[in-house]
Amino acid sequence: MKKIQLILCVVLIALGNCYAQSKHLLFKTAFGDFKVVLYDYTPHHRDLMLRSIQDRVYQGALFNRIIENFVVQGGEHDIDIEKREAADPLHQKPRLAAEFDNRAFHKMGALGAGRDGNPEKSSFLNQIYFVVGKNITAPELDSLEAKKGVKYTDVQRKEYLAHGGQPRLDYDFTVFGEIYEGFDVILKISQVKTDKQDYPLAKVPFEVVEISK
């Protein structure tokens, strides 16, 4: 019952946000489909995602790092990126500059861009993740504010305390969208069995297409 209530709450909140934005995606998986809105206030990450879809980057891609109550990550894996860049004779490491906005935070169902430990917090070009977080308490938010030197807005605090998420990732990883329909699908994916390196034991492929509202 608790999971059903969480799913309903996430959907209702997301619906209030998604129709104000202009770009919507459909993720297709063997566990079902879910819909995502891209934020117009993170335009560079929005446009990169749309270009990647046009270039078929995410056709037959995999969710390849899955951690229950944390994130479901897909696209190019960290290890593969590291190997590819290490083999590049020019040692190029293309990244996309971070886009932080108070309206884009790590609530349940948030879509974020993965990255390495670069000090600019710039994003990988072809790696994404969805938040399937945990319950958050007021003392935890207070502690994170002191540790990270940030101040959570009233909207962020209310959302985290009501529904959970992963606020410790805020202002370190760019959030540029969210699930507004089919959140139960990503929850199912987050519960698949994995090995010690968080790789799913069975492949979890997905495809992405742009859709209208």
C-alpha cells in the first residue's frame, strides 16, 4: 500500500510540472513503458538528450548499474567511458557543463546525468539515471545543508520529507527531467537482482523516443 501511495503522489506532482515543459519522452522496456518530461530550464542537457535520441544513442541501450533505493543508471557505463577515453590518442574527455536549478532536484523519479569526479561537475554525454531514493528526515536535510553549504527551498524540503529521494546528490549532479507516468516501472527495474558491482544479472535494455504530450 505504501508503494502505491508513493507512486500516486509522484505521478500527481509530476503532472503539475510536465505540462509546463515542452519536450516529452517515452522509455520502452521489457518491464513496461514510462514517460519523462525534459526541463526547459536545463536547456543544454535537454537538447543533448534530444540529439542523442535522433542519433539513436539510446536505441537498444542498457540499464547497467542498478542500486535499489538509490538510482537506476543507463547508457554508457563509467568503465566503458574510462576505457574509451584512455585509448584516445588526444586524451579528450568531452563533457557537458553542469546546469543547476532549484526547480531541478533529486526527488523520486528525477532524471539526471552521470559524471566522473571532474571538479567542474560536468556531465557525461551519454549516461543517464533515474532516482529511486529513500525516505528522508528533517535532520538529514539539515545535516546535508551544513555539509554541502546549500539551502534547500521550501518546495524541495516539502517534497523530500513527503516522498523521499536522494538530496545528497543535489548540486553535484545535473537533474534535467522527471518521470510523470509509469513510475512503477522504474521501481520494478530497481529491484532486479545484481552482482557485487551493481550490474543486473540479466540484461535490462531500453529504447527512447520523443513523443507529444
